[in-house]
Amino acid sequence: MIGDKWSILVIGQLRDRTLRFGELHRAVTGISQPMLTLTLRQLERSGLLTRTVYASVPPRVEYTLTELGSTLLDAATALGEWAATHRKEIGDNRRRHDDTHPSRTRP
Amino acid sequence: MIGDKWSILVIGQLRDRTLRFGELHRAVTGISQPMLTLTLRQLERSGLLTRTVYASVPPRVEYTLTELGSTLLDAATALGEWAATHRKEIGDNRRRHDDTHPSRTRP
DNA sequence: CAGGATCCGGGGGGATACTG
DNA sequence: CAGTATCCCCCCGGATCCTG
């Protein structure tokens, strides 16, 4: 799940709220429709979120995090905070390294 | 870095110890030589580990986590613990879901 | 509106061979 | 031993179109 970048972004959007398919599609910028569907299936299968279908027309499907999903979000948030905290530092490191060692990593 | 599965595995191997290139190559099972090199370059560039070259023959290069690298490992470890804790539960969920909804996710 | 089905290209990454 | 250089395959995932 860590390797799949979309999973964690979808889960992040469902923090403390329920969203419909279209809302998720708009919320997670950049994801394609097929990928969103696939990601949601995987997450539902693993029990991280629930999928509720309303027999209305037009159709309406809502996604909500389960308890399990919430605990994952909490753990992932810690990692996200690490990234936020050190984002600048890492950027500086890279720039300095690129200056010091020209084109050892860059094309 | 999250999306790159090798990075976190390499970092994990360097917890509290220094390893040489070959040792890392053996420790991280499945990684190819070019990928290990690339991963190490990226991590060095970002300041997560240091690369020390000894002018001996045969050559000898050692990799050690920096302070920054250690903090990332700590954060990632929390996520790893989540995975370890819920591994079984998730497996059960998937199996149950596969039984209940035949081939909605499987081929 | 929610999502199958299909097509297709780009690039991540492995295998291999070579070098200082 | 610690890489670099090259080739090349596979499949991830985006675009697009269609349906209940």
C-alpha cells in the first residue's frame, strides 16, 4: 500500500468525512477514473474503507473509512509530518549536493 | 521516497550500523546492482546517508545513516509497526471479501 | 453518476557485460 | 570490490469511449 501512491492520497481525503465517487475524483487531483476505481476496490477489499451503494437514480455511492482505515491514516500522517518538517532541509541538501558534485545524479 | 520501495528497505538495513556496498546488495534481497547504486545516490543527495570512500585496494565504500536519515527511519518504523500489527487482519479481510464477492478484484 | 472495457505509450527496473 | 553502461521487456496507468 505504501508503494501505491494513490491509496494513501485517497485515504487522506476521507479523513473524518464521507465522499462520493465523483467528489473523490475531484479531490484527488491527477488520478484517472480507472485508477480511482481500482484503488477503491483494493482498499475496500482490505477492509480499509466501506462502499455504500444507494439504489437511487442517478446512482450514488459513498465511501467511508473504517476504524482500521483510520488507524492507517494516523500512522501515515506521522510520516507526512516528517516530510513536511524536513522538506526544506532535504531540498537544501539536494541543491547543495548538485552544486558540489555536478551531474552525478542529474542528466 | 515513499513511492520508491527500495529506498526505505535500504534505510532499514542501515539502522544502527554501517554497511559496505556488497553487504547492502546481499542484505536487500531482490535489488539489482544498478538500482542499489541509483537508490544510494538519491539518498546521499538528499542527505539521508553518507558515503565514505576508502582509498584502498580492493576499494571499499561504506554507507551510514545521517541524523536526518535516522529520523526518517523512526517515522517509517511506526508505519511498519502498523503493518505488522494489522497484517493478519487485512489478510483475513481480503480472503473473506474474495469469498463473498467472487472475482471483483481477482482475475 | 459510477464505473466497466479497451488501447497504447513511457519509463521503471532487471540482466548482463565491462572497467578502475 | 564497487560501480558504470547498455539493452530491452513488461506493465502501470492515462486517455478515451461506452453503459446500466
